[in-house]
Amino acid sequence: MRSTVAALLAKELTLEWRTREAVPAMVLFSIATYVVFHFGLDRDRVVGDLAAGVLWVTLLFAAILGINRMFVAEHEQGGFDGFLLAPVDRTAMLIAKATTLFCFLCVVELVAVPAFALLLLGPPLTQALPQLVLVLLLTNVGIAVVGTLVAGLAIQTRARDLIVSLLALPLLVPVVLAATRAATPLLQDGGAGALPGNWMAILAIYDLLFALIAYAVFDFLLED
Amino acid sequence: MLTGAFALVFFYAPLDVDQGFVQKIFYVHVPMALVALVGFIVGGAFAVMHLRTRESKWDMRSYVAIHLSVILAVGVLVTGSIWARASWGHWWVWDEPMLVSFLIVFLLYATYWPLRFALEDKEKQARYASVFAVVAGAFVPLNFAAVRMAEQYIHPQTGATIAGGLPPKMALTFVVALAGMSLLFVTLCKYELASKHATYRLRALRRRLAGDDDELTLTGRSAAPQL
Amino acid sequence: MQSKLNVSCRHPAPARYLPPRPSSVLPVPTTDPVLALRGAGRRYGERVVLREVSLELERGQTLVVFGPNGAGKTTLLRILATLLRPHAGEVEVLGRSLPGDGYAVRGRIGFLGHEALLYRELSGRENLRYYARLYRAAPARADAVLDAVGMQARADDPVAELSRGMVQRLAIARTVLHEPELLLLDEPLANLDPAASAQVAPLIGARAPGRPTRVVTSHDPSGGLRDADLALGLKGGRVAFLAPAAEIRPQQIAELYA
């Protein structure tokens, strides 16, 4: 199992490195969205709940770009069949894909969050960076798991991009909700407030539950 | 039953002190919401059965449960916003967790049909729809928990106080209305299932009459499951 | 072992034909069929694409499948490869019944379909190494099969830049990477020139080392029947004929396509 996941993961990262299909697009999209927010809100700096909202809505939409691309190579180049023919545990695909998306999101945030701090954020990013990173990581897990599931559901359909967005947005509302609530005190002017534990708990529970659900149903998406 | 319930609603239940006549919408709105939510979860449970047994009848049941629940959900959103207008003065109230959760759940389930329709192979359609129904069914309670946590609680505490907080006359009316709504739901499910069966049988017979008992007579793509 | 190496003397690569790995099941008596289908069928929606296929194939034998496009050849192969589940009848592959025991036979089947199942942005070598890891084969096997199909020189180019014949050779390399006991070959020589066909014959031919059992689809009456033990004709998803290859007359095949 572990070696299968490693093989899949190596393949995913090599492919992304070769084609540079998802991550650069996600980064550019995020930065462009900040610019749009700047004009849309007509503000030079955002603070607190507004900052958290802008940050996570942008990341969510950028993630959807990545989710749309997730299984395209598998679907179009026979990767699904190749994988299904091999004597391996099918859950490895779920784990490898979710990990890949998680990595992509982390890389995107490495650029997008500093860019956000530079372009829009009022208080300095450094005032609560460790807590913010924790919120980001928990959010990424949730988006990665749900995104993999949604991408798997949509890949065989004709209107793939449409279905991905329609499914992912409602399913990820609790993640965005919890993440923005958790991050609001971190992005306040005049020093960061405490990290709200209950929202972190909600995020963690959501991640865990959806990981279990994905584990239970993902095999059915790979058959036939 | 439902007629009886409506009779009770109008003639038996006392007027609410604060809210007056509009409060009566409560007897429609809340049972509808509860039945729709249970319907979503039941649809998910049927979908689990379909994934386990691969029998198309479970997919059909899941489909019907979700179909009717979505219709009820529209009713819930409409009656909810009428009620909100009457008691709080706005058609839509964002700090109202039940209504917001319901909207999110409704948006999610509205994708059920595009998803089904976008898959051509019937078997695959059934399987993917079932996966969707399971995921969404699990999402329903989770979503309510999260949204409820987010908003301060101004919704009339109907769910929690069915047994205790209501005056007995209201409670009786409510229980009767809930039972009526559940019965209506079950009856509609049965009716829709029967009609789907009949359509399918009819088509099979037509094919038989046409003389080709196995060649394909595709009837156009559809989002509805087939047996 | 020695005899296995003899076959490959044209391409000296020591690690190429490792003896088959011990499989998890005990050696089966030779009378046990490698393939056993009893009334196997498959629907696609309401359309029946394969019905009532019953046959048995002994270890080391070759079954050739003829039929026009849409006759159900590919469906049959995909069922045997565990990619599709049969909707009717029983299917046993390598002594295990499908679809329930699919996991137990996957590593012992080599499937070559219409698609190469290779990532276009990766090189041939990277693709084969990836599959070697999935099949838990030694990484050296990837190089050995690249040698065997004569693709060592272009092994590091992205698959997207290769000609169709080269891609087909890589696909054949992928198929035999894990030394399967059962080969399922859907028109294996498509897009190959005669020289390339001769080159891959030691890998997927009837006399390939280890004498794998083979199921081959073909449109070519004479070429298909050569080396075949059993011939199956499919038309519209139904069995048109099933007989020892030696008894099949050319016009029987021609009628299929009429």
C-alpha cells in the first residue's frame, strides 16, 4: 500500500512538474482575484473577518481550478485502466490524489498568502503566522479530501467543470465557514486574538468525517 | 390525515401570543423541513444498500426519496421565508442557521440531476448517484451542526421543544401535522415508485410487441434510474 | 531457465526473463482450465453487448477471437481483465471466479487494449518504472522489456512525441512487464511494421517464454489462426462459432464480416 501510494505520488508530481498545468494557474488566479477584490470592495486594506473571508474564498476558488484538473490525465490517457489492472489497493489512488492536491494547495498558499498580505491585508501577517498556518493546513486537508471525492464523481461526466463547481461549493461551505471564523481574530488590527478552539475542532472533525466517507465510497467511483 | 391536520391547524391550535396568525405556518414549515431532512438521509441509506447489493431497486428508492425531499425543500424555503418576513420583517435572514443550512443542502442536492444526466451508462449513473447520495446524506447533519454553531440562535426553538415547551394544544396539532406530512411523503414515494415501475413495464411490453426482445430501443437519455 | 534465455538470445539482457514469481495459489493440475466461461454476458444500459459466451481454455493455449467492430471482442477481453464485471453467467480466470476474486488474479494478467495506458507527458522509461512499482516488479524489468521491444534508444522521450508504432511497442512492454501467465491482447500488432511484429513475437507470441495462455483478437484470418488452438467468432455480441482453430474455414470468418 505504502509503495503504491509512493509510486502514484511520484508520478503525479513528475507530471505536474512536466506540464505545470495546475499550480501556476491556481497561483495566478489567486493573485488576480485579490486585485479584483481590491477594486470590487474599493479598499486598500482588509482586516479581521473581511480579510479572512477574502483569503478563503479566493483559495477555495483557486482550489476548484485544481480539482477540475485532477483526474484528467487518468481519464484521457488510460491511467485509470492501468491502475485498475494492477494488483493494488484502490484506496491508494484516493490517498495519493488527496495528498497531491494537499501539496498543490500548500505550494499555492506559499505564494498566495504572502501576496495577500502584501496586496490587501492590513495588520502584518507575522503577528499570528503559526496559528494561521495551522488553520490553513486543516483547511487544506478538508479541501483535498472533498476535492478528490468531487473530482472522482465528476470525471466521467460530460459537463465536468460544471459538476465540480456545483458539488464542491456547497460541500465546502462548512470548511470556509470554520476557517474564516477561526482566522478572524488572527487577522485583527492591533495584535492577534486567541485562536478559537471550537472552530478548529469543527474543521478537524469535518476533515476526519469526510476522510472516512471518502475512504468508504471511493472504490465505487473507480469500477468499470 | 393531512386534511385533518390542516383542520386542526386552523380551528384548534391557539393563536401564538407574539406572532399571531402567521405562526400557523409553523405547522407546515417545520414538519416539511423535518421530513425533507429525514428523506435526504433515507435516500443516503438506500444508496448504501444500492452500493452493497447493486440492485437497481435501491437506486430507484434513493432517487425517489431525494426527488421528493428536494421538492419539500423548496416548500420549506418558501414557507420559511414567508414566516421570516412575517415575524422578523425580512424575506431572508442570514443569521438564521436552519434556513441557511437548508439553502446549502438544497443547492447541493440540486446537483443530483445534472450529475445523473451527465452520465450516459445507466449502471454507472446509478453507482455515481449513490455515491453522491451517501456523501450528501452524511453532509446534511454535519452542515447543520456547523452552521448552527456559526450563528447566534434566533430561530424559534421548535425542534428542541416539541415535547415540552409547546402548550398541549399546539403540541398535538404539531404532532398530527408531522405525522400527516410523513404519511404524505411515504404515499408520494410509493406512488412515484409505482408509476416508474409501470412506465418500465410498459416499455418492456412495447419492446416485446415490437418483436425485438433484446435489441436496443433506446428511449433517449434521462436522469431517472431504470430497472 | 536455460531454455527461457535461449529464446531471447537476440537481445542480450540478463535480467529479462526472470522465472515467473511463485503465485499465491498452489500449482494447479494442468487439466484445470485457465479460462472458464459459462454463459457469460454483459449489458451496456439496455443494450446487450455480449451474451451466452461459454468456453474453456487450457494452460498454454491460445484463443483467437474474430468479429467485426462492435461484436463484443473488446468487452470480452475487458471482462477477463477484471475491468468490467460480467452481468450474466460465470467467469473463472486462473482458477478464481470474477468479479469477486479479481484482486487475486490481477497481478497475473497482462492486458493490451486499444489504448496504450501510458502517460503522454512521461517518457517510456518513466511509465514502465511506474508500472513496475505498481506490479511490484524489479525496476530492472523496465529496462529489460524496453530492450526487448527495441525502444531503448527512444526510452527517455515523452510518449507524446513517439509514433503510434513506437507507442504500441511500449504498450507491449507494459503488458509483459510483470511476466503474466495470461495475456489478453486486443489486436496486438496494430500499427506495427513487419520487423516490429517479429521483434515483439518472443514477448507476446504463442511460444513466448513461460508459454502464457493467450486470448488474442484479430481481423486477419490467416495470421490470427496461426498459432491459435481455439477460435471464437463473435457477431452482434453472440457466439457465431467456437471450434478448434484447425477446423475453421476462411469463409466462416468472412461471413462474420459480411
